[in-house]
Amino acid sequence: MHRECAHILYSLVALGLATTALTAQPATVTIPDALSCTGCRIEFRMIAVLDVERAELAGIPIVATSLPSGRYALAEYPALAALFGSDGAFQVRLGRLGRGPRELEGAAALAATPGDSVLVLDAGSYRAMLVAADGRVAREFTLPGALQSATVLAWPTHVAMTGRVAGAGARQVHIVDFSGGTPTVRASFLEPIDPRAGGGDVSVLPVLATGARRALWAGDPLEYRITRWSESGTPEFTLLRKPSWFASRSSAWRGSPTVAPPPLLAAVVARDDERIVAYVRRASVTWRAAWASSARGGEVRSNSLALQDLYEVVLEVLDAQTGRVVTRAVAPAGVIHVLPNGQLVQYEERADGEIALRVLEPRLIER
């Protein structure tokens, strides 16, 4: 029997009415390495080639999302997001570039909302815009803090966002209500993930994903730990993986010309049937080439790394009910983004300097 595995991304939550420190500890299930379905496999099918020439994309997009209609939005930094049809055809730029009212300095994060509108977090300010599918800005919001990502649980009243807000201390996840004129914080939770604990050098935020019945899943990128939270803000259970190729406590850095980058939990996508697909980023066999290509004038620059050569992405299908790994697979080379619907964005830089962006769909084949 064939079963498609097309829904896969990340999340976490407490849908209370006030900022709350969560003290309850969920049951933790440690998932072994052995596969529960030895006959299963994951296949990857290319479903779209994005028209980067018409969209005038020239580099690696820093943010990307999928829309309910099957369209895609991607953005370089600093630039407006480009909207593509499900066939890859470029359609429109989302918003207007600038620093004035209803203008964006660039897209720092993207989240799809009902009606194929997109919530765009501005790269240069504490603002967000709700942009319609025709590119017009429908609403402008002043955010309650330095928020860096958005996952829509129920628009417009419950949007899970990561970052810092005033009055929430160091807590990193916030449920924000956009229904009024000014967004308000309903709840804040989850203490910071300290990258220094694993020897890292950059800040780390949890990866978030929506699940069935507005549940929120949160993944710790450094520990391969994924927790499901109820709508009332109660942690229900935690899935913990300890594969031999993932450090018990990883670190947040890109390695060096002589040290491979450590693995990180990059994204989580929750399926309605209680299966979770975890996307782990680890060093590719070509990671040394990524550092070599970043050398400029004899100096190696970590901010110009060829990320498509530095990492590979491992998919693991986790069964939350049985606490087993159903199957796993390594994605094709060049995957740079996991979309909320579980599809992948693949990047390629050709010999002539032109780039290609493709959308891949992973499918779980069960026998």
C-alpha cells in the first residue's frame, strides 16, 4: 500500500491568557534507532522548478513558506518575498520596498494565513505586514518585540512566534493575537536554549510546527527533543532521539575549514495521523568544498559559505504513538528549506553562475 507523506514542519505552545512559567514535565519517550518498517522507504519527486529569472532571485533565499493553494513564497535578504504558483511560475512581489508606512525593508520571516495571504515580518523593524496574494499590503502591525518567526495555529487569534518581547523575561515562544489593532501577547514560555552548552556561537530558537487540533510541537535543535503541547498549554509528551550520529548535546555553529559542522534538528512537520517527520541537518560529504568556495583573497568567510554543499538533510519519520522510527532517508543534495507542508526547496548553483530552485515532495511508501 502506498501512503503519501506530504505534510511535514515545526511547533510548540501554551494557549493561555497570561504569561506563564510551565512547571509540568511531560512523559519522555526515548526512540531507538531500529526501524519499525523495514520495507518502507521515502521517495523524492520534483514537483516544480521556480522561475528565478523572472523573480530576479540571484542567491540563496533566507526564508520560504508554502501556501494552502499550493503556491510558494521565498525571499533573499534584504528583499521582498517573491510569490510563485504551484507550477513554479513567478507571480508577484509581496509588498513594497521602503521604510515608510506599509513598506518593508525586506522579509525576515513568512507565514501563510487563510485566503492565501502571507504574514511578513519586516527585516528592519518591529513590524509585520499582512500581504494579499496580489502583492498588496492589507494590514500593518507593530510587533510587541523582536520576533523572528511565525507559525499560525488559528488566524488571527493564535500565532506562535519566537524571539523576545517586553515583560516576558527570557522566554522564547509567544502566542500572539493579531485580531485587534495592535498585536497582543496571550502567553509566553520556554526558557532559552543556550548554544554555549554545546560549544556553539550563535543564538538558537526552537523549531515550531502545528499539529492536529491546534496542538503545537516544539523541537530543541541541539538535543533532538520534540515536545507536544496541548491547546491549554500543558506539555503532553516528549519524543527524544539519541542516534549515534547526533551528539547528546550538539552545538550551534558552522564548523571550520578543518572541523565538520555538528548536526542540528532543523525542522519538524506533524502529520494528522500522529506521525512526526524530523529533518536533521548534518555535515555533507562535500562540507570541505563549502569552506574552500568561501575563501576570498586568502581569507575564509563563514558568512559566504555554500550552504548547499555544507549540509545534507536526513528525514526520520517518527511514530508518536509507538515511539519508533518508521523509516529514514537522506534528502537529495542541495536542500536549503523545509516548507510547512513538508516539501523541500533545493538549491543549485550552475557552472555558468546561474541558480536553480526546485521544489521536492517526499513521499512515504509503505508496503
